[in-house]
Amino acid sequence: MQDRNGVLAIGNLLVDRTLVISDYPQESMLATISKMELHCGGGCTNVLFNLDKLDPNLPRFLAGAIGKDSEGQFILQQSHQHRVNVESVVTVDLPTSFTDVMINSKTGDRTFFHYVGAMAEYRIEHLLQLNHSAKIAHIAYLPLLPQFLDVEKLKVILTELHQRGFLVSIDLVSVSDKQMFIQQIQPILAFVDYVIINDVEAKLLTDSVHLDSTQDVLQHMAEKIMLQGVREAVIVHDPKCAAAINKQGEQIAVPSYWVEKNNIVSTLGAGDAFCTGVLYGLHHDLPLYEVLQLGHGLAYFNLFSISATDGAVSYQELKRFMALNKS
């Protein structure tokens, strides 16, 4: 692993059509739109674009599917601007995936309407063609990748990625299908090195009955997921705290850098910003405490931008912020 360097992000390639709305209306009622923006979205580009700002010298690779349309070209253009290798992006006949993101101007909360599109044609066979020098292969938003939810096929590809020298990371997405988490995600945990998920996803994955996500609950869920066979580490986070456990048995919880709700511009991409910091720390074999600090720090800066990635800062600026805000 010593000569491998960088992050390969595999999964959803999509555009976010971000709409700032007056409030979230009841069905059949009307809300007004005060602002609209188009951005790349999804765990792959969010993580890689954040990494470009965090450390432009870290190699970044992208793998997924786009359509033969302007949205697909937009993703490629933005990726080139952020110096991301797109050699493993494939083009299919379906429209490029997109998400309509509704941001409530009163609260900063967001609601998503997702169209799978081209990513419905991104298959495990495409992964067999991947042969990059990256250290970590990060599979983003796994529940939204329909072709990846065949457990036995996914075990084969995860084994193949390991054999090719990758450390494999996954994150999930907050969908309400608990059976998918139990039947499709749980069985592949022993084939994964890193699990980076939020408290909602952890509750689904552990079939938890806890209503509150206290620090003790986060730690308990992280430990329960680790016992499913995860190879290296599990990180579970919510807006207030993150908990982690690694294969050495080290357990730690670190509070977030809190932002009052009325100061938040948008929470869009905050989870991916956290994931970016965590991946960077894991890539550089940093102590778990600093790994979680990096995640919280990038999530903090993300909250002051309407897009999922424009709030990212350099590693030097992030370190200065962390030094001034020691918990």
C-alpha cells in the first residue's frame, strides 16, 4: 500500500438543481423560489472537489456513468476544472442523474428529489475495468446504485478491489428502506475497510430502536457495525458529534464545531464534507481524534455556502481553525 496515493470515488455522478424556497409547502400548496443554482452533486464529485481545495496535490479519480446531454458535459467540465481524472467515467443512453434540492430559506433544511437516470446502467462489470494507483476506493451513496445491490456480485468486486491494492470505503444515504440495509448492506461489511455514515443510516444498519443520537448511542452503533466484520474502522456522525472505532479497539467521540441554526446558509453537502475530511485523515494514517476533527472542520465551513463544495478550505486553513478551536 505504501506506493499508492489518492482517492478513487465510485458511484453517483449527478447534478444538483438547487432551489432556495420560501418554505416547504404542504401538498397542493405553493412556495416561491428566490434563488436557483446548478452544481455537481452526489458523494463522488462532492468529495473529490472538496479534496481539490483541501489538498490539490492529492491524486483524485472519478468513476461512474453520465448521459449524452448537457448535464453530463457539465460534470466533465467541472471535474476538469477541479483536476479530477475522468478516464473511468462511462457514457450511456439514459439522461444524466440529477437531484432537485429544495433549501428552506427559513431553516436551511433541505429536501431531495432524485432521478437515478444514467447511474441505473452503471454496472459491477465497469468496476472490473478500474486499475488506478489510488490508495482508497470510496463507493459513494451505495443504496442509490441499483446494479450494486446484488450481494454476491458486490462481494466479488470488493474482493477484486482489495486484490488490486485498494482500501475500500463506503458511505450510504438516508433512504427509508430498512430491509435494504439489513439484506444488502450488512452482508458486505466484512469486505469493506472503512464505513463512514450518519446516525440515521447507522440506526437502519443496526436495526436500532434508539430515538436520540447521543454520544453513547453513536459509539454503541459504531461498535455494533464494527462487529459485523469491518476491516479497519467505522465512523458514525450526526450534527453534534462523531464516534469512531478501529480494528485495534480504540474508541473515541469528538464533538462538532457548532453553528447556530440562524447562521447556517445551507446544510447541503455537509455530510460529504465531513466524509472528505475523514477520508483525508484515514488516507494519511492520522490518529482517530484528528480524523474526526478534520471531518467536523470541513463540515463547519460547508454550512456557510449554498453549494455542496464551495465552502471547502485548504488544509492549512483547516489546521489553523482547528488549532484555534480546540475542544
